[in-house]
Amino acid sequence: KNSIETHDVNPAYTSQYCPICGQHFEERYGSHHELTKCKKCGKMNANIAAAKNILSRLTDEEITLYTPYKRVKEILASRIKEA
């Protein structure tokens, strides 16, 4: 009766990259390392950034659930260079 729809996505690096510009976060801080800073976009909550990145993975045709961890990093790095 009360159900929600779920999807599996590849979680690799979702909390380490900015969901706005794609840059790798330069630092994490806060008592639980929940805050982060992007060189271009400024400060943000790392958990919210990760949630946004996870949502974008639903429609990402290049990073699938089974894309290897190292390949995900390569793809993310290439997207920064292209931007």
C-alpha cells in the first residue's frame, strides 16, 4: 500500500564531485566531514551534493551500475576537461 520506487545506481565518487560544475571537491570539513568546498561553486553540504549526483546517475548513459570504480573516475575527470 505505502511503497516507494527505488533504483540502483553506481555510487562511486558521488560525494567527491560537485553536482553543479563537476569539479572534484578540494576539502571536506565539519564535525562529521559533512561540509565541502568546490573551487568554482563554493561551500555546500556533501550529503546533499551526493544525493544530487546519485539522482543524475539515473539518466547517465556513460556511468552505469556496473561501470568499474576506476573507470567512473576517468569519466568524471574527462567531463571536467571538456567543460
